[in-house]
Amino acid sequence: MQVGNLLLASDWQIDCREINYAKLAWLGDAIYELYVRVSLFNEAKSNLRLHKLAIGYVNASYQAKLLNYYLDQAILQADEAKIVQRALNFRTHSHAKNQSLEDYQAATALEVLLAYLYVNGRSERITELINLSKKVDEN
């Protein structure tokens, strides 16, 4: 999966100490899915095939794998690692029944990270991180 730079820059600024992680995860989920959909747009002709390709990337298990790659390879910058750590410590009240709690929490942390980058106008960094999924796919 490879994406170009989407026009997702924002004027928002947030203080790490005042983050509502549930809201950021909600926004990050949409950001992640948009990047995946844009990257796959030319991969197939039918909507059904596009959907099947997308769900390979838009699921807690894959998103956890992607976040773990970032952590294992020390790819995250200090502020990003701090956000991820706080998000991993955030206790969610539910999770998908077909996903493990650990994967769900890691996926949520990834979504929080993407939203944090978005609201701070760092869409190029989002693109850079998501483009690393190609390396995850190779492993």
C-alpha cells in the first residue's frame, strides 16, 4: 500500500496533556481509512474488490502490526512515541469481538497518533508513516 500526500493539513493545535483519546481515535480511524481508500483507488475496478482489499488494511490486527513495526524499528519521534504510550495506557470500554484486546488497543493507539498528527497539520508525516506499511507487508 502506497499513498501520496493528501490535503489533510489543519490549523488545529492540541496540548498533549489535554487530549481526549476516544475522540482522537474516532477521527484517526477516518483518516486511516481515507488514506487506505485513496491508495487502493486504482487497484481494482469493482467496489467489491476494493472493499476486500481495504479490509486487509483496515482492521485492528493489521493496524496493530503496523504500530508494532513503528515501535520495534524506533520510527516514531519523541512526541509521537509519547502520544502512542499514553494511548496504549488509555482503557477502552469495548473492543471488537473478533479482535484481541491487545490488537484493538494498539489499533486505537495508531488511530490516536494519526489524529494527533492531523490536528497538528502534519499530514506529510501521516503519509510517511502509512507508506511504511509496504515494509510491514514484506515482513
